[in-house]
Amino acid sequence: MYVNIGNLTEAQKCYQKALALNPDYETTLLNYAALQLLLQNKPAAKNLLQRALKINPNNNQAKAILQSI
């Protein structure tokens, strides 16, 4: 929601809180990686995508994004 209204700082805080509660939630990892790419933070995005792939090595979306970085 915060991303949609342009409040990227608040979105980042929400993703951090969500991952603190459930660090292995694949969807949150992917969405947070997308936010990091919007923020031009490629190293953080790569880290999040790699974490998602450890959870689900067959996640084609994570693989494709990681290859495009």
C-alpha cells in the first residue's frame, strides 16, 4: 500500500517488521526485493532474492529478477 502512494520509507519499515515476524515468508522477500530495486539498492535486492531462493529454489520469479540485476 505505501509503495502505491509513494511512501517508500514507510513501506520499507513495514517489510522489515514483517520479516522480523516471519523471516522466511517468500512473498514478503520478493516484494521487499522489488522495493529495494526501486530504491536503487541492488545488493539488498540480491540478498533478499537469494533468501527467497533458499526457501523455494524453484521460484522462477526470483530467478528471473536476480538474473536481470
